[in-house]
Amino acid sequence: MIKRIKNLLSEFWRIFNSPSGYLSLGFLTVGGFIGGVLFWGGFNTAMEATNTEKFCISCHEMRANVYEEIQPTIHFTNRSGVRAVCSDCHVPHDWTDKMARKMQASKEVWGKIFGTINTREKFLDHRLEMASREWRRFESNDSLECRNCHDEGAMDFTRQSTRAAEAHQRGLIDGDATCITCHKGIAHELPNMAGVEGWDGIHGSIGD
């Protein structure tokens, strides 16, 4: 029995190691195509699964902190019923940028393993660092995730408050500001901003 198993394994290895000597080119081509489709489909399915709100809040750190904070905001509940989930704001839609973001975010696994922010106290201690990293990302891509839903060219300034209309006209239309410049506190609570360069307690904290 053992000898038979060894022979089968040996035969399998010979075919695996040199398939063209045992299988036709057509079979290899079709098999490779089917295998590629299955791999690609499985890979993309897994990637999309990690973009769901259910996946994002499956860990205690996110569920007990930022997810609770977003619930009272307009991005979670509003008159039109359009809700932004975590990936809408924190994962680029373009495939290449999305993969780069996923690779960047993979280090969060280490944070989970070692309990970097597994308590509210630890989360608050690291909050400014984490928020600053996201703000820099938004600034570098001109708030791309915001612009996937919001277009200043489609804004009706007459339906905005005077303050908002003036800020949007001055910053987005005529200036070089980007969404995150003024909307840092729109979905999550702000960290302790004391000592942060350029922070005056008003600019950068618009949340309505």
C-alpha cells in the first residue's frame, strides 16, 4: 500500500514537474485559462469581502471606537438614506490604488495581534498618529474618496449656508484647498489637536 502511494506521488510529481511531456498543449491552455479565472475570481471576491462594513467592524477596536462615532453623523443616517461605509472613505475605488492601500493596511494585522489599540485608552493615545496618516493620504490624493461622491462642480451654493458656500467657493473653486482641509471632524471625533501646526480650533473642524 505504501509503495503504491509512493508510486502515485512519484507519477504526480513527474507530470507536475513537466506537464508538457504528458498533457497536450490544448489541455494545458484550457486548464491554465480556467485556473486563472478561478484564481482571479476568488482573489477579487476575497478583496471585496474585506471592503464590507461587516468585515471592517468585525474587530473590537473598530467596532467600539470609530464605528460608534460615525453613527450620529450625516454619513451614517440622513434624509436620503445614502450611507457611506468604511471602504467608501478609506479604500480607493481604482484597482491599482486599492491594491496599494490593501498592502499598506496589512500592517494593521500586526497591530491586532499585538494589541496596539485594544483598549479605549490605547486607541486615544494613538488617535492623532492614525488620524494624521489618513489626513496626509487624503491631502496627497486631493480627497479622492470624497470626490467619488461629492463634486464641487455640481454644488448648488444657494442651498448651502453662507459660511459653507463662501468656504467652498474660496477653497475648492478659486483656491487649492481639498475636502479634508476643512472636514477633518466630519465622520469621526477629532484627536487632541493641541500643538498641531496650523490648527486654530475652527479651521479644519467643520462637521456639518
